Amino acid sequence: MSAENSSDAQVSRLRDRLYQFLLGAAAGLVFSLVPLYFVWISAAEVKSIETLLIAGFAIACGIASAFWGKPFLSRLLDLLNHIPPIA
């Protein structure tokens, strides 16, 4: 029975890490798209290097969020709150 509890705990930790990764990747994606909103006029001007940089930043934020957890996410969301509104 101890093995079942250990397995359940591992699954729970893995689920929490995956959840943190997805939240961090989503926040990183939003964080990287907000400044580019001012640069891009239309989607036709998007270059592949810009797409790769956005995806890389989102994945890096996801990995950092999975590693450091809620403190990293709170700092990232604080940075998002300090971006001036788009009018």
C-alpha cells in the first residue's frame, strides 16, 4: 500500500509541474506578444525568427515556472501589470 501512496504522490507532483509549466508558457507568450503589438502592423510581416523567439521565450518561461513555481509566476505577472495599457 505504501507503493500506491508513493505513486499517487509522484503523479500529483508531475501534474503540478505540468500545470506550472503551462501557466508559465502562457504568461510568457502573452508577455512576449504585448511589446510586439506595437511593432507588427499586420500578420503578413511576421518573420520566422520572430516566431521562433516568441516560442523560445514562452518555453523558457514555462521551464522556469515549472522549476521555481509560484514565485516565478508572481514576478512575471507583476511585470505584466507594469506594462502600460494599449490605447
